[in-house]
Amino acid sequence: MDLTAETATVPAHRGSPLEVLRIFLKLGLTCFGGPIAHIGYFRDEFVVRRKWIDEHAYADLVGLCQFLPGPASSQVGFSIGLMRAGYLGALAAWTGFTLPSAAALVLFAYGAGALTGPVGAGLLHGLKLTAVAIVAQAVWGMARNLCPDRERASIAVVAALIILFSTASIAQIGAIVLGGLAGLWLCRSEAAAPSGHVEIPVSRTVGLITLGMFFILLVGLPALRGLTGSSGVALFDAFYRSGALVFGGGHVVLPLLREAFVAPGWLSDDAFLAGYGAAQAVPGPLFTFAAYLGTVVTPDPHGLAGAVLGLAGIFLPGILILLGALPFWDSFRKRAGAQAMMRGVNAAVVGVLGAALYDPVWTTTVHAPRDFGIALAGFVLLVAWRAPPLLVVAFSAVAGVATTLI
């Protein structure tokens, strides 16, 4: 498929939207641990097991989504669904990955009790330990493939140090940008890697239209909010603006949401923090926290309609800007200079993942030798025994409960 054409015909896809929905629904039910862990789950599912996309293309895609505002793991999943089964496949991927956690948080908002007691605490802790194993596997596998020489290993280490020593939310973007610049300087001598053709059924015309929509909504929603005084427009604007301005992962959106919803008195700080705690305990993207907020806010619409409004508002900007960038991605990544830059970007992504493996994944989860033992066992199951992630989730959950009760 020629991505430079002004129009594009959708190619004959190798999969169906139903297939994509089934696989992403499974991931939506089992992907604990936040966006970094999700990237590890996706790599295992689509690069290693199903081979829907090769390692280099996947790393390039992760690098692209890390550059863009919005939920990076959801954008990666949306892109994989798009490549596999077109626009319906993209919608199926987003729906399957988002629906389980959104439904769980809506139920929590309506009063469904969270897991309590030692069994519940052990179960949740075991699920968090799953994330340690998944992220460690992702760092291990990607480092072996994407940092095979001292230049790229050094880029990865520098990127990790930038993340670890900086508290700024833009540190991740800065590390990736510096990685790309370093790649232009250090990685040009390597022959171009045959990273394969990636079919993306989005024309440049569609890309430019979606980019225009992104900026029109970003500027127009506040104006419409002021003109109409509608609480529905105000809520959608708050969600959209939070999703459009967040860089650096799902957790960065929380201060934006708190300012947008607690400051005007739409819900209490206690209710906000309770929902945030529940969002940590469910699989899937952290952006589904918007479903909880939309359910409990005081202005209309709230309840189920508010949850739908929140999900649409917070995910829409990331999807629009992704569709705007994707038509230019495949042709860009095949240029010699772009390949050198992307080799540096890919190495930096490994460093970013490595830093995230330590903080927050390791520092917030591994508190005792038995925690390390469970995480290590999960890592060995994934890497040495090539066990499916669902089995590792089950093992870690049971082990977490057992260590709590013993």
C-alpha cells in the first residue's frame, strides 16, 4: 500500500474485527500493571506469539505513540487493530481493551465494594507482581533485539538516567528526542535494517483531516462551553483537554483530571482518590478512570451517560492525533536518516522501559524477599518456559494470596 497517495484503498486484511475483539478483550481482562506493562503484554501477544508485527516495527510504533499525547498503550493497541482489520479492527481493539476496566470502575462508582481483607489485599498485590515480571520480560527481550551494540546500549542507559533523575513529566519525551538525535549521530554506519512493510489503511488526506479535528476541538470546545453554558459540553471539554495535553503515560493525566474535576467542585477529593485507588486494581488502561469520574460527577450528564461521555472525551484526542500521524509513519521510517534516528529512538524506549521497571513498577511492588521471589518466578515462566501471560497472572495472584495468609 502506498502511504504517500492522497487516497488509499483499504487492503485485504489478514484478520477480522471479531478476531481482534476477542484477543483484545482477553488482554483487557488480564493486562494489569499500567501502560508500560501493557506494552510488554502486547509485545508478547503480537510480536512473539502471533507475529502480526515484527520487533522493529513494533518498537517504532511504541516510539511514535510515546511521542504523541494520549494513552500510549491504547494507541499502540488501536494501531495494531487498524493494521490487522482496518477501522473496524481499530474500534474492536479499543473496545476490547477498554471495556473490562471501564465496566469495573462504573460498578465501583455505583457502590460495588472493592476487594478487602487479607485475601483481597494479597490478590491485588499478586496482580501487581505480575506487572514486574511482564515489564522485566519486555525490557529483556527488547534490549536483546534493539540494543545489540555499545552505541545503542549507551543511548538506552542515558535515557534511563534521564527518567530516573528527573521529576518533570516531559522527561520521557526529552529522553526519546535525545535518543533520536543520538541515533542520527551514532547509528548511521549500520546497514538499513529490513523492518518490513506495514500496511496502514489511512490516507494522508484522512490524516490531515483528523489532525485538523484535534486542534479544532482543542480550541473550539472551550469557546462552545462559554457560549452555551452547557454542563455536558463543560464535562466533555474537561475530559478532552485532559486527554489532549497529557504526555508521559497514564498516571500523568491524574493531576490534570483532579484540577479539572475537583477544583470546580464537581466531586470531592476523597471521591476522586477512592476512584484512583480502584483504577490501580483493575486491568486495562488507566484512562478508564474517566468512566468512574463521569459516573460520579454532580453535573448532568452523570451515571452511565457520564461514563460514556468521559471515555469518549478522554480517548478521542489521542486517537485523532494518532490517525493524523500514522499515514506518514511507514514512509518516514524507511528513509536512511529516519532509520538511524529510529534506532536511537528504539534504544531510548528500552531505557525508558528499564527506568519504569525500577520506578514505579519495582519500587511500589517489591517490598520483601517473597515479593522478589514471586516476580522472579513469573519472569522465568515467561522467558524460559514461554508460559502465556494469563497463566502468570493466575500464578502471581494465587501466590500473592498465599503469602498474605501464611
